Amino acid sequence: MVKQLPTNTAPPIIYPESDGQPMADNTKQFRPIVTIKENLELLFANNPDVFVAGDLLWYPVEGDNKTRTAPDAMVVFGRPKGDRGSYQQWEEDNIQPQVVFEIYSPGNRLKGMYEKFKFYERYGVEEYYFYDPDRMDLIGWLRSGDFLGIIEEMNGWVSPRLQIRFQLTENDLEIFSPSGERFLTYVELAQLKEQERQRAEQEKQRAEQEKQRADEAVAQLAKNLIFL
């Protein structure tokens, strides 16, 4: 009888879908995260090969579940839309996110911010934007070879990849789409939708009134002709 030796099978590597960290520490940080992410999704809604995500863990190296980070918002050109528990780069034709955004919060630490910068630099990010809503300070980096070099003037800067324009005002950061439309918050988008609905309703009422007046004029004309 031949004794079968046990085979050594390594357990599958688990890639957690959460790092246990909150997406935002406060409303001032949360608002621009959501606004940027949602408007980027809207901007590329008709392009099936642009994936946009917020606070999604990115694993760049297969077999390594420790090397990871979760950008506040990221854009990946060349990957289809769809739900993901995490962005495992080797499952995505080895395409890394090209553009990432980070919003500063009081919970950020200098060491962690530096580590994120080095991560993005090492793993191929082309554009990295960092915004501090408390100081209204925007910093950007653009890839040159193997390194991310700082963008000297961010006010009025146009992203090479996204074609969006950044504008710093006295009160906030404003971002404009390639067509010149400002990125709107969810509330602003809802208000705009309601205004459009009201305008459509007013136009409908005006058209109905015009038709009624025209019908009355035709009826009066017909009545006058009878008595001629």
C-alpha cells in the first residue's frame, strides 16, 4: 500500500475591503470628497472605460495584502465601470489609477501623508491633488519619469488627464468641467434639477394657454362667419 503524502497548499491570500479608517473626519472634509467623486463620475458617465471610485482600497502588488492605500477619490482610464470590493491591480490589466485626490483632515499625520505621496509616486500615479479645506490650500503633483514633480501654480491649472480646471476663491476651491460648468454639490444639483422641472412646467402651461387662446380665436372667427 502506497502512503499518500499530504500536499502543502498555502491558504488563499485575503485582500480586506476595509482598512478600518473613516472616509472623513468632519463635514468640511467629507463635502469636497463627495463633490469631487460624484462630479467626476458625472463627467465620465458616457465613457464605459473610465472607472471612478472614492475611498476604495488599491492593492498594486499581487500576493501582498499589506501594500495598499485608499485614495479619497481616484480615476482609472482603461478600466470598465462596475462595483468592486477593492481595486486589485493585477485583475485590472495591471492598470494603475492615473489621477488621485486627497482631502486633508485634522486626523492626517505628516508621516502618513508622506507615505501616501511615496506610494503614489512608486506605483505610477500621473497626477496627485491634495486639498486642505481649512487653509484653502491646493497642491498638485505631475509625473515626470519616475517621479512626481510639484505643480508650481495650481490656481487656474488644467488637469492634463481630466481636462478639469481648478480655481481657488476667497471661500473655497472651485473645479470646472471641460465645458466650463462648475462642479456642484448634491444639494446644488438637486436644486438645479428642480429649477429645470419648474421651467418645463411653466413652459407647458404657457403652451397650453397659447393653444387655448388660438382655439378661442378660431371659434370666434367661425362664429362671425356664420352671421355674415
